Amino acid sequence: MLENARKEEQQRKASERYYSRQKAAEAEQPGERFRREIIRPLTEVRPIERRLIFLEPGDDLALERIIGKSDLVGISYLELGLLAARPVCRIQVVNPFGRPEGYGTGFLVGPNLLLTNNHVLDTAELARKSFAEFEFEQDINGRRKTSKSFDLRPDEVFVTDPDLDFTLVSVAPVATEGTELTDYGLLRLVEDTGKVRNGEYVSIIQHPEGGLKQCCLRENEVVDLFDNWIHYLTDTQPGTSGSPVFNDQWLVVCLHHSGVPMKDAQGNILKTDGQPYREGIDNPGTIAWVANEGVRISRIFQALESRSENEPMAAESLRRLRSQGTDPVGPAIITAPETVPGTAMELGELPAEHYHLADGYNPDFLGYLHQLPLPKLADNLQSKVAKLKDGGEILNYLHFSIVMNADRRLAFYTAANIDGKKLKKIKRDRDKWYFDPRLDQRYQAGPKLYKGNPLDRGHLVRRLDPCWGPNARDAGEDTFHFTNCSPQHERLNQHDWLEVEDYILKTADNANVQISVFTGPVFREDDMIYRNEYLLPADFWKVVAFVNKNGKLSATAYLRTQKNYLESLEFFDDEFKTWQVPVAQVEALTGLSFDLPTDADPMARAAAGKGLESQRVNIRRIRSAADIIL
């Protein structure tokens, strides 16, 4: 196979480096190596001091390991190892003709960005048919997990280097089974040198021979450092190409790419029985190995930097890698990576017949005994409603409706029905956004608002919420209308709402696993003016209604703020705050009326008899779904 030929070429080069270094060492005069050591630059003269910048302050145990006094590691080492294994995947290589060509290993290193070897994926055409498979492994009971497959997207990012034997390729954000790629986190790469030194031990997480995920844990000594390469003694097998190699802090020190086969004095590759290996006759599994080789992470950064000025994809790769921080200090494993702002927005247009399917929000969705009409706007807001081209005021989509604010070009509110029993996991393809042709574009904030800044097109109705029933896919597509998005700072959008809808759908207090959800921004006169034409809302609200196990209507309300983010359009507050509030407080802030029964809101019941103002200020900090009062 072509992949085997590419791999054998890398093995040949690795072997040349290894035995060349061995011969040079043998030829050195006594004291020559010591002389070379003392004339190195300062950062190389004192490798221990250089190594210390990567350690947590006060980690005396780590220092002892580095200077060879201890093999102990803290118990958290194992917990971190499990986290470090999540971004590692098996790559199934499929050639352009649709035939399997082999397997490799890869790992996530940036938002939607995968790192592997060039000899695993050497062309965009090969990557286009191949895919990444996560959780191809056993659970703690020895049973196979259900793996998740993600398409590769080389048209977005594909950068490869045959000399350093690395490939970076973009990955689809959602698996064919519906799982989000962000569930697996990523391994943060650090540009600085000094992450490991000779005599330290490394670990490697791998898919040997395309099999289940395995780990070769420590006791794998680093034996040589080259300018571009690291040699170490680690148990690896075919299929391990593209694996991450970790130091004791679970920082990736290099990208594994090849084994170094053992040779005799004549240069013949040897088998484990000491006999020469006969290519084409002997089983490759009988080859004896003396070491393994990986490309240093710092050199991958250097290669990308040198190509970034003339190659947009190399520049994009660097941008994604650096979006999570590449300084020596900081977490080695990012469990919830942030998306990278500024990626190109794709515009689309839906056919006129698409909108004929739209049933809109159903006020009888929770049962005829619990009718819940659309919210009413205060009299002073009626004149601000954007009129549709046919004279109407309500934009109906599949399972949800929207009323727009003409002045702000954003939704006054969205209203959606969610049937938890019929929800479908719809694969998220490449995002495509739509202007709604039923409403003049001057009432819709479009691409101009979101270009070149950290503002996300934050869904008001979540993408998967209306994805139920026979037209689930079309319903999900409806959520990508500009009418359904509102400018939310990327940090806010990525930690939005603590999955309130999911929690309420699944709680035992919800009798029918159905909810109606109202969402929107809070409009204030003093909202920040952006680009001389947009007022950015600082807060967002949500009201969720359902029938409880006692057969009564229940409704809870929530507020979410991004004020701190908007003041400079930079993130500086490290805390994400969500509050459960009385529905009456949302009504007071928005000018909307939900016409709910007085006993529907548990926050209002908690403040019963204290007067309307006391009820409004009765708020509850929500740190997890368990804090929600139903």
C-alpha cells in the first residue's frame, strides 16, 4: 500500500539519524561531548532551569523526577491521563476510490483541528474520504464503547509537511451520530522548547495496528534530542503513527512518527531473533526496534510560521493552535475548547416552498387545559414591531415563531415548542446562514455585524430544539436565519444557559417531556453602540414552561449577562453567571407579558406575600442544573 511505502521511507530516515548519532558518539575523543555541552547557549547549558518553567510552582515531586531522584507521580496523574486520552482518535484512511488503505492515530490540537503524520494523510484528496473515530476503546468493564466518526474537511484546513512528517486537517464539528466534537476537548500545544530532556520518561496514547486505544505509560526514556526530533524508548506498533507523546505534566512534547529498526554492522535490519529481516518475505511484526522517533512540537510551529505569510491555511492553522494559548504555563488539556472567531460566513437562500411547511409556535402544545399564547408586547413597543412584506408581524418557522424589533434588527422574542420524545440528532453540516425573504433585509442584522470580531451569531432557538417530527432536518435549518441570532460574545455563547432546556426535559417533574421555550435579548436605551449603527444587548432572558407531575403549568425564568465582555469586546471576567429569576422580572425588563397563572412560577411562590417588587428581586445564582428550582 502507498501508506506503507510512505511509512517505510520515514523509518529509513529515522534510522539514518539514529545510527549517524551513534557513530558520531563512538568517534568522539574523551571529553569532547563535555566540551560541546559547556559551549551551548544558556538555555541549553541549564536544561533543568529551562524545564522548570513548565512545572507548577511548589511541585517538588516533579523536580525530583527530573533530576532522577524519584519515580513517584501524584494520583492526579492518572486522572489527567484519562482526560488526555479523549482528544486522541483512530484515523481510518480511505483512498479516493473509497477503499480502506490503513489506519493511523491523530489528536485534536485546536478548535476543529487534528494533527497526525504526513505519511498517514499526505494529500487533501486522501483526507477527504478518510475520517476520525473517537472512543474506539474499552470501558472499565472491558466492553467496547460506541465510537463516534467525524468527517475530515481538508477544504477548510489542510497543511502537510513531508520532511517533518506532519499534517494538520480540519474536522467536522459534529459526528455522523450527532456528537459534538467539543465533547472531546483538545491537547494544548506549547511553542517553547524545553518540555522534556534526556533521561526523562514519556507516555504515549495510541491506536496500535488500528486497534483499540492503548497507553504506554512512562518507563519510556528519552535517549536523544535532535534539532527537529526526539528519540525515546517506547512500545509502539504499526498504526501508532500520529500519536501524541507526553511528558509527566501531560504536555505534548512531540508527534510520534516512526520506529527506529535495529541494524547490524552492515546496515541490515534485524528481526527479534537476531537474523536479518527479508523485505517481502518476513512478517514486518518480527522487526526488532531500538527506539522511536517523534517530531518536536516547537519545530511544527516554526514550520507553520515560515509558511503562514504565503499560505492562508498555514496561517489559519496557527490561529487555531494559538487560540487556546501556547505559553509554557497553563493547562495541558483543554476540556472545553473555545471556537475561533472570524471564520468565513457562508450565506444561502432557501426556496419559497420551504416556508410553506412552517407551522410556527403552537399555543396548545402543552394541552388544551394549559394554553400558552405568544407573549404580548407593551403598548409603547407595538410601533417597533417589524412588519412582514405581507403586512403580518409573526415569522413562523417549523415548531417556532419570532417577532422582530425593527429598530434593533433583532428579535423581540422567539417562541418554540420542544417534544423530548420525538427529538432527533441531526448532523450539523457546514453552517449556512439565511436572510428571511418574508422580511425586508433592513430589519435583519446580517453578516456585517459579526465580521472581524469575537461576536458569535448566538442562536436564540437552539439548533436542535425544533429538530423533532418528520421535518426535523428542515426545522434545524430554520434556526440559521439571521432573525434567530443575536450578537453574543464568543465566551458567553460557548457556555450558554447551562443546558436549561435539556435539564427540564429530562427531570422527573416534567410529566410529558414537552416544553415551550421563550427566549430573547433585553433591550436598554443605554446599550453599547457598535460600529455606529448597532446597539448590542448586554443581557438575555429565557422562560421555560411545562406541565408538572401534578398536572399543573409550571414556568421558570433565567437571565444571562455579557456586559463585562462587551465593554471592551475582550474577555476579562473569568466567571460565567446565570440567574434564575421570577418571570415577573423578565416581564419588567422586556415589556412582555406571558399571561401565566400566578402559581406557575416557583420563584414567585417563594416570595409570595412580599409584593411585586420583592418578587422581582428574588433571584438565585445557577452554577449547575441542580441549582434550578422547579
